[in-house]
Amino acid sequence: MKTVGIPFLLLLLLTSVGCQSKNKSEKQELAQEEQLEAPKKETFTAAQLQEYETAYFASGCFWCVEAIFESVKGVKEVYSGYAGGTEKNPTYEQVSYGKTTHAEAVEVYYDPEVISFTQLVQVFFGSHDPTTLNRQGPDRGAQYRSIAFYKNEEEKKIINDYMAKLKEEMVYDRPIVTEVKKFDKFYMAEDYHQDYERNHPNNSYIRNVSIPRLNRFKANFQSYLKEEAH
């Protein structure tokens, strides 16, 4: 399961269209850009979501990570946001410009009778490169670092045990740099970031980075996918 990198010339091209902050007018255009009628998905009320477990991960641009976890069976809802830092109520502009200690992250609501936390950890490691420090694909900076959050000692052990297995089996050519961090607080990202890949399939970053990343994950984790994700 060696990680396949994006060709260098493509990386240079995509740095100009990455998951980066925009000024106010550009951001408004971004929110409306190529917005299509997205395929319908099951929706849940806040009360309904409380019936499920939560897990938190950071592995690069949250547009990409949200779409990956949304494709996994047993996952009911995924939200993009910010976690891992100390500042209260961070904004996208602050986080994406590296002005906070937060990372772009996702909040995953899942049914433990269908998908386990261990399997979600496998999805996390199997859907990004955990050996690149403060970088994922064309996105650079500590805000795009790899973090596996745990809420209790059992989850911490699951993460550490799986990392040890990856190292023992020499899955990667370089050391894993993923942070294993106690979960504190998740701050929801602005509305226009939610379901971004679903709502903006023709955005250049989505076409060239997010969708290929999602498809690589799907190819390797077919047994973990929802029926509609195949």
C-alpha cells in the first residue's frame, strides 16, 4: 500500500488552486462557483445524530477528507471544521493562512454496529500520506498536518497499535509523522465548506485533487464503501 504521489508538474499547477483562503469577494465567488444540484443524501437532525458515535481526524484539505468519510458505510454525517489548536472560534481565513494552531479537520458521526473506530482509523491512514510533515498533496502548512484524535484511552491504544502495525509491516518508505492527540474541541467550518466536493464537482481543485484522492481510496477500500459510492 505504497503512497502514490501527484506528479510534480501537476503539484506546481495546483498550488494556485489549492484549499487556500480567499479574500471576501473571491470567497463569495468560490462558494457559488460551478455549484450544481448535488445528489441527494440522507439528512439527520441534531437529535438523531446524538444517537451515534463521533470520531475526529485531520489529513489535509477538509473538502477531500469529508468526501472520503462520507463514502464509508456506517458513516451517517461528516462535517468540515477546525481542531487541534488552542484559539477559540477560528475562521477559515485564520486557519488557512496558518495564523492559528488548528488544523483543517472533520467530525465523523458513525454507527458502531456497522463500522468500528478501528476501521475508521484504517480509512484515515489509507486515504492520505501520513509521512509528509505539515503537507498533504499541494497544500502546505501545519494547518494541513496529519492528526488522529482520540477521546479515551481505548481509542488512543487503537490508533497507536495500528501505527505500530504499519511500521512493522513497512507499509511506508518514510517515518509516519501523524500526531496522536487528545480530542478537545471541534469548531464547525463556515457553511459553504460543508459538502463542498458534492456541491462543486467542477471546481478545478476538486477535479484535480479531491476526486482523484477519493477514487484512489475507493479502489483500495471497496468493502468499506456504501452501495451508492461504488
